[in-house]
Amino acid sequence: MSTFPIPYAEPTTQAAFDYSALASGQADRVERAANRIRALEDALRKQVEMSAIEIGRTLIEVKDTLSSGQFGKWLIAEFGWSDRTARNFMSAARLADEKSEIVSVLPPTGLYKLASASTPETCVNDVIQRLEAGERLSAKTIGDLVTSARKQEGRERAMDKKLRRKLSWAPPAKHDAIRKADERRRQAIERENEKDLERHRLRQKANEDAAAFLQQHLGPQFKDFAALFEAGTPYGFAEVLRLRRANDGGDA
């Protein structure tokens, strides 16, 4: 039976290991080993992400060959997979083939969410554009974008329903005015959505710049900072940072 990780858990940073407790030569060897394992883990992660798409392509070929009942039995017998697992793989493959191979850089959990049939097309196109621009998106970010897009799609359906109801009640002479008012409301909402998206991108860019700055200036101690940061909360850290900046004479 297959032990393919579907999907693997995203890594979490624990408290930093105290290398100072080891002898000098031993500490160097163990720390080099940790760095090598991280590099290998990253390479393996990328391989898994690409493999998910290749598995999906192969599953599509098999599904086209077998009947629906046979396909489900084959999945269970050969891999112990559910139909939902197979759909995740196949949806990821279709997304890569129909849209862009660049989605293969996404973590599997993010890839599956983006490839879901319920994900709005606008969200898929936006994510692909951001990936092509060089932006790195986590599974959580993908999930947030998909959730936001689904809510927006729901609001638009509600507005369509409301417009149809108004038109059904109003005399034909007022239809043009009703449509124009509806279009103005939609344009205002779209402008607000674009502003929200830009604010999100600016915050993400600031986060990436801050991380790069810290990594550059902290050097080997950056991983210690990351462990401390993840042990606390982002909002709590921001408040402490603001207070310390004020105490140093900066702007509060």
C-alpha cells in the first residue's frame, strides 16, 4: 500500500537547539548536518509538489480507461485512497495543464484548494499572475485568497438576485435607471476589493522585506529569532516592538 504523503504537514519551528552545550567540533558537525537536512528536505518538498501533478495526470488516464465503480475499487486496492484524494490529484493536474505549470511550486494543500472546482476563476488567475511575478505564496495565503474569492462570488450572486427582483417589480421605464444604479454599486465594491488586495500585497511585501533584513543582519542567529517569534504572537511582537521604539526615542 502507498505511503505517499497527501498532503504533508507544513513545518513548524520549535525552540532553537542549544549548540553551545556541545563540544566545539561536535557542534559544528551537528549544525552542518541540520543545514544539509533542511536543504534535502526542501528539494524533497519540491519533488513531492511536482509528483502530485504527475500522479493526477496518470489517474486521469486510468479513470478514462475504467468504469466509475472499477476506478474506486482500484484506488482502494492499490493505494488505500479515497475518491476525494484522487480528485485532489486530478484537479491539480488539470489546473497545471489548462492554466500554468507554475502552480507546481505551490504546497500540495494550497494547490488542492486552488484547483478545487468551487474556486472562482478570478482567484485562480490572480494567484497565477502573482506566482509568475515571483511572489511566494503559502498554503495559508492560498486558503485565505480562495475563501475571500468565494465570499465575493456569493455577494455577486446575491446582487444579481436582488437586481432581477427589482427589475421584475419595476415598470420597464425604470429598468435603465435601476441597472445603472446597480452598476455603480458594483463598481464601488470592486474599487474597495482592489484596495484591500493592494493593502494585502503591501503587507506581504513588508513582511518579506523585514524577514530578509533580519536574516541579513542576524546571520546564523536568524533561526533563533524565528523560533522566538513563532513561540509568541505577531500582534504581541508588534506591540512590544512599538513600545521599545518609543522608549528609544522613535515615533510611537
